[in-house]
Amino acid sequence: MPDDTIHPSLVYPGVGAAARRRRPLIRRVLQRRSTIAVFMCLPLLTIIGGLVIYPALYAIHLATLNKGMTKFVGLGNFTFLFTRETFWMVARQSAIFAITAVFFKALIGLITAHLVNNLPAKGQRKWRGMLLVPWVIPLSLSTLGWWWMFDPTYSALNWVLNGLGFSSVPWLADPYWARFSVILDNVWYGAPFFLIMYLAALKSVPEQLYEAASIDGANAWQKFIHVTLPMMRSIIAITVLFSLIVTFANFDIVWVMTQGGPRDMTHVFATYAFKLGIQSGDIPLGASVSLFMFPILAVAAVFILRGVHKRAKEM
Amino acid sequence: MATAELVAGHARRRALAGSLQRNRRWALILSYVFLILFAIFFLAPPYYMLVTSFKTNREMVDIATNPWIITRDITFDHYKVLLHETDFLIFFKNTIIVTVCVVAITMVVSTLAAFSLARMKFWGSVGIATGIFLTYLVPDTLLFIPLFQIVKGLGLLNSYWGMVLVYPTLTVPFCTWIMIGYFASIPKELDEAALIDGAGYMQMLLRIFIPVALPGIIAAMIFAFTVSWAAFVYPMAFLYRSDQLVLTVGTVTSLVRADVFQWGSLMAGALLAAAPPLIIYAFLMDYYIAGLTSGATKG
């Protein structure tokens, strides 16, 4: 037998013994293998179980208690929230904030990704690095910079507007401008994430498809509609849904810039929950507010998962 | 006749190629113009923070001057105030301790888990992998109130060790997820060879998987670093004594006073606090982006 001409033990001393006791050893290895695997997963499962799943269930429990956390009130916190005008305003503002911001992030990301992709290959890295800066600065810190640009007296943005002949804008004093300002900050921070995702997806579109489209006489716009978009459809869907979750749950911008004001009109679920739960000390009510994010996030998560599986099959 | 046609065709083709080239040049010029506009939008806030941090208070409150440039003296006073008269260095030290611990915990936990999930298929391993991805989608703002109660119950409220406990929930799922992808792409022949050589699973992980998947491990480390450096909700909720604060919360809460003259130090603090992620990213951007985009595109 050719296998015996060079026995493994000649090359690798110590293997021979294992090879001779092959049958029982394989069974033992198989047994051991799954045990080892479970042990290797154990720290991860502990963290997820103890610090994600347990708190999530605990939040549901907390939401059914009264303010002093001494009495079970059932759905009392929820029915109380439903009667509050502020709560509905927060829900509306969270939706406006997330949808508008994600739309513009995706749009700017798509445009800038195409622009960068148009450049000669050796310049792309530099531009990508430059455009990615907002996304690397911790959000709470860059929001301080925006806050300072929106300062009522010394606003550097108003200085530019005045120079261009426009009148000053009450960025954070007027509730509607304040809503615009928090969205602007979020678009600024999040668009680079879309840029890198779309740029990576653009690079994965095979060049032959564009060549074939050129031969068929397609112009740039037709190539975009009929080649680029279909090829990027699932990655666009994944990125948008993912960003929808993150934006919907955003806390940093509103908390640093407006703390929910003026007149609670910039509050989103996260900041409103923080205000009620931590600042006012009504833990059950805060937990109830943050639980409202759950169904919306769960729906988005299901669609993301489907998109990821589809994308994995396409690749 | 035939040659004349050939020449004419040649000229036509050259004209067409010329117009294509001209189109392409225009497209390039337009791309640069718009990219410059976007770059101004993206870089204006950090640039303005930098300018503010070196500007004298007198110039800052002078409304007549251009706020975007420094026309008079450059001053380092804001940085001196920040480093000598505030707790900024304590925040920095706390953040480094928390981040180093969180990155270490994350890497150990997620490397082990990713290895076992990518290579040692066992009952429920596919379900766990999906579950990890779903966990990554659970935002911190959904969990901070129950975690507040849990951290309080453990006596870790107002201690940065509480952050070491809760930050891994932000880092571990995604790091495990991208490392599963990297480990799964390593050819099976390599581990078969290792098994034949009599290597155990730990040896296999340490000698083969970690070195081969090093780019993925670096990407995961940068992610864990960035996330724990920038975390805001948890420290905002769980920390309030200034000797325990981390940089993000410390800069935002304790350096903000109702006094307009604090702006310089505030911007200096924000920039210094943002410097470590910026520096790391400047050197390791390619690893980071490769890790992020592969995590999202390959699954």
C-alpha cells in the first residue's frame, strides 16, 4: 500500500501511536470536540445571557412596576404614557429624526461613493480617509463642536450665512430649527459609514457588466439604474436598515446638544427614557419608554437578517 | 476608395475616442469639485474645533472678526487650563484603563467563540451565530435602565469597573461576527494538517488561526477600541463622580460651564479626547475598513 511506504511516524514521531488506535480515538475526539466547542463559547454565552437577554427580560419586569418599584401595576405605565402628549411627540420626533437622517445619509453616501470611485485608483485612499473623519471622532465629542457652531451669539455658521447675505438662524432656540440641527449633525456623522459600505459594494460589481452595458450603448445613468443599483440592492437594504436601528436609538447628539429642548421637541425615545428613568428616578417609566423601541427594532432586524442571508448567497 | 474609407473610419473613431476622453476628463473634474464641497462639509466642524482651541478668549468674543481663522495671537492657554485645572488627565487615565480591559476581554471571548462557531460545528452552533448577530443589533439605549439596576445591585455604580463589565455587550457580538467570517475563510486543509501533526484545538487556534486571520483580529481590536473609547450612554447613566468619569462624559459634563470663556478648553478637551481613535485609524484604516465591510457584505 502506498500509504505504508512512508509511514507518518517516520516523518512525525508520535503520530504512529495515535494512528494505530484510530477507531476509538476518533469517537473520543468527536465527543471531546463538541465539549471543547461549548466551553469555548461559554464566556460569550455568559456575557450575552447575563448582560443582554437577562436585562431585556428584566426591563419588561421593571416596566410593570410602580415608581417606587414596590407594587405591580401591569400595563399601568404604558397606559399612563399613552395619555401624555409629550410621549406621542417623542414617538413622532424619533420617527422623523431616524427616517430623515437615514435618507440623507444614504443619499450622500451613495453620491460620495460614486465620486470617490470615479477618481484614479491611487487618490481614492486619501479621499476616503479624509471623508471618513466625522465617523471616527466619538460622537458625543464632535457634537460639542456642532454645539459651538450653533451657539446663539457666536455661531460660526451664522457668520457664513450673514456673509452670504442671509439672516441669522436661531439654530437651537427655535424648536423646528433645533430638530433640523440634530438631524444635520447625525447626517454629518453617519454619511461616511454609508460611503465606505457603498464604496466596497461598488468595487465588488464585476467590470464586465459595465463593459457589456457600454457595448449595448448604455449611458452613465442607464448603467447606474440597470447595473449598479441591482447589484448593490441588498447591501443598500442592509445598510439602510442597520442605520435605521442605530439612528432610531441614538442618544448622544440630542443629549449633548439640546437635552431634548426646546419644549421637549427634540427628544427621541433614548433621551426621553434617560430623562424619566435616570434623571427623574422613575426607573419603571423610563424602562417602558425604551421598550417602545423594541418592536420597531425587531422588525428591522428580521429584514436585515434576510438581507444578509441573501447577500451571502449572492457572493 | 477602400483606403479612403479606412482612413475616414479611423478618423471617426479617433474623434469618438477623443470625445470619450474629454467626457471622462469632465467627469473627473466634476467629481473633484463635488468631493471638495463634501470634504468642506465633513471637515468643517473638527477644523473649527481646532481653531477655537488655539484662539484667545478676547478674539473669540469679538463678533466682528472671522470666526473660522485666527487673526491675532495663537494661545496654548486653553490646553494649559485643561491639563492643570481640570480632571481631564484623570478622565484620560480612566478611559485608558477601561478600554484596555474591554479590548482584552473582548478579544479573548470573541476569538474563542468565533473559533468554535466557525470550525467546531456542534448542536446549536448555527443558532448561536445568528443570535450573536441579533445581539449586535440591540442598542445600548434599550438596555441602560435595567443595566443601571443590575450595576447598582453589584455595587459598581459610580465606578469605572462597572464600564469594564457592561462595555463587552457593545463589542463582543460584532467582533465575534466578523471573526467568524475570517476564520471560516481559512482553508480546511490547514486544520487537517494540524490535526495530523497532533495539534490540539488550542494549539490550532494559537498557531494557525490567529496568525492567518491577523487582519480580521486587528479589525476586531480596532472596533472594540473605538466603541469602548466612544461609549456614552452607559457612563452617562452609571458614573457621576469626577474621579471615576471617562473622557466622553467627563468632557461633556464637567468641562461645560455656563461661562462662555470655557469654549476654548472644551474644544481642546474634545480634540485631545478624540485624538487616540483618530491616530489609530490614520495608521490602520485599511484593516478596519476591510473588517467592517466584510462583516456586512459577506455575512
